[in-house]
Amino acid sequence: MLDAADPGFGAALDALTAFEAAQDPALDATVAAIVADVRARGDAALLDYTRRFDRLDVASAASLAIDPAQLQAAYDALPEAERAALAAAATRVRRYHERQKAAGGSFRLVDADGSEFGQRVTALDRVGIYVPGGKAAYPSSVLMNAIPANVAGVAQIVMAVPTPDGVRNPLVLAAAHLAGVTQVYTIGGAQAVAALAYGTETIGAVDKICGPGNAYVAAAKRRVFGTVGIDMVAGVSEVVVVADGSANADWIALDLFAQAEHDALAQAILVTPDAALLRRVAESAQRLLREMPRADIIRASFARRGALIRVADLAQACDVVNRIAPEHLELAVADPDALLPRIRHAGAIFLGHYTSEALGDYCAGPNHVLPTGRTARFSSPLGVYDFEKRSSVLRVSRAAAQTLGRVAATLAHGEGLVAHARAAQARLDGTP
């Protein structure tokens, strides 16, 4: 329980929200060895690690591939309710990202002298999507990572998903079918990241790797960055709920639980000026916790990184939010639109009492891949723009070259770059 009126509030909040992102040296050394081995031995190393870590023993790397027909079959074989839910989520995610793509793109400006300057947006050629498949399976991650790439126009979307003991999750495969994944390989861990980054005899190298994973996957993504692009190195899940007296205490407690149940390091924070609401939420949490299958994880999360914070007013609550820069922010207040202009740093903002963060995780439409660990100060949700790159396009007319050439030559001489100056001057009329 924190109170923003306390003199030590700032220091306490900083300590609460701090997260150590430094690499474990032993873990990093292990990942370095795996990445180097896959880069050197290709398929042979990939088979060795798949056998060792996933207990999946196959004769060749080609056997790790899942045929697209099997993706269709997995989708067709789903129970109707699951199939309908998956399709509805895919439709909404696709509709949202198509709108996002339409909002921006290439442009062309033409000057009076005939020169043209603009921007050309093109999709990446080949993208790798990593989908966890060890302790749990996440079809929602398939949709959120692959659909924006598909909408952007990426020609080849390669999915890596570990299948421990050879068990394949049909929802994950069905989601790959709906999302436009072109190839799936049953590989995971640092070895999968290395294969996607550098390529093997069977798996072609990609241009960018996206998707969540464990500490080994995150370390491998850090290591291959530069050879390929990466989306981000994600941290643990976070939510901040700003609430007033109009909020439902049970709903708030459940929304906090929804983040806390991810991981013992996940963070769930309530910020409110209403002392009575703080008490009601605490009581609701104690009562509802008994109904949660993952109660031990929720309890550990709250004990380590959770908080109920009392502030003077909702304006101060917004200041606290901007300081935390959370992955998810719920504005569970009577007038959320009044607070929205005050919020500068948050990965996703959920307005009003009916907008639970869980809807954003699965089916609302906006992407659930969000910046964590205060990186919302400078990062954005995953989107179509992550799978595009921009090229500047220039066409200088003869007339414009007379003006621009002189400007460029002057600046180039000032920098001591004579060849630059001569190249610009060569286009001037009357220059030999």
C-alpha cells in the first residue's frame, strides 16, 4: 500500500517498478554456444537441440516442417466454438491492421521546377515469427504477430514453434492458417532464433524476427540483432489500473489478477484517490483469490511487485502513470476521455469500465504485443509499420540541379569532402 502524499513515495515507486534486464552471464554463454553451433552446423545442430530440448527425434530437418494442408486440417477439425472465436479474432485483428495500413504509406511531392521528392514504402521480404510452445500455447500470439506482417504484404512468414514430445497444439496451427503463415517449423529456443537469423540448409534466413519467448529466446534475439531486425526484447507483463469511486471492485481485482497470473514477476498496480475503493478492492482480491487456479502465481506477483496506490486526485494518478509508462493502462473512471489527454506513456490504453485488458489480449483488434519495462516512453505496439521499411525517392531536374548543386558543393567543401563537391558541381551548366 503506497500513498503519493508520503515523502518517500517517489523512491518507493521507483523501487517497485524497477526491473533488472541485465543478462545472466551463464545463460548468455549457453545461448552464444547454441547460436554459434547452429550457425556453423546448420540442420545437424538444429536436429541435435530439438532432440535434446524438445525430446523430438526426427531423421531430417525437413521432417520438422508442417505442411500447409495440416494447418487447414487443424482449423477444420476444431470444435465449432473454438473455430468461430479464432476466426472472429482474426477478422477483427486483420480489419484493424488494414485500417492502420491505409492511414499511411508512400507519397510524392513535385516542385515547380519538375523535381520530385517522396517516400516509397515496401514490405519486408521474409519474416520469422516465434511462438512459445513449451509450458503453454498461444494462438493469440500467432494472430498478433503474423496478421500485421501479412497485411503489410510480407511474402514469406515463417513460424517457429517448439512441440515438446512431438505434441502439436491445433489452435496454434489453425491460427497460423488464418493469419497467412507460409511455413511452420517445429523448433524452439535459442536454436530456432539462430536458424531464422542465419539460415540452415533447410530453413532460409529471414529479415526480422518477432514474437515472445523465454529468457533464452530473448537472449538469442539480442545476439542476432543487427544481422536481422527484431521487434523488441519483451519483459514481464504489466498493468496499471486508474480507478475512481464508480469502479466495480470485483472487476478491478480480476483485471489485476489477469496480469499477475502470467508470471511471479508480472506487475499489477491500482492507482486511485478513493480510499474506500482501495479497501473494497483489497477485500475483493482476498475473496476472489481462492477461486483462481493460478493463485500461487498471483500471490507471488502481488507480494513482489504489486501495489495499491492512493493519490490525491486523478490528475496525480496520471502523473504516476506517466512515470511508470506501463504496458497496459486501464482508465476505470466515470469520464476516461477527460484523463486521456494527460496520458503520455502507455503501450495500450483501455477506456471505461467495460474495456477489460483481457479483451485486448485476444480479440478487440489492436495488437497485444506492447512495450514493457517503461519502454512505452519511446516504443509503440507491434503493427503493420514494423513489417515495412521506407525508402526516400529523389528525382532532381536539370534546373533544380543548378541551385541544389551549388548549395551541396558549398557544404561539401566546408566538410572537406571534395569528391562530394565535385559530384554536385559536375551537373552545373557550363561545367566541363
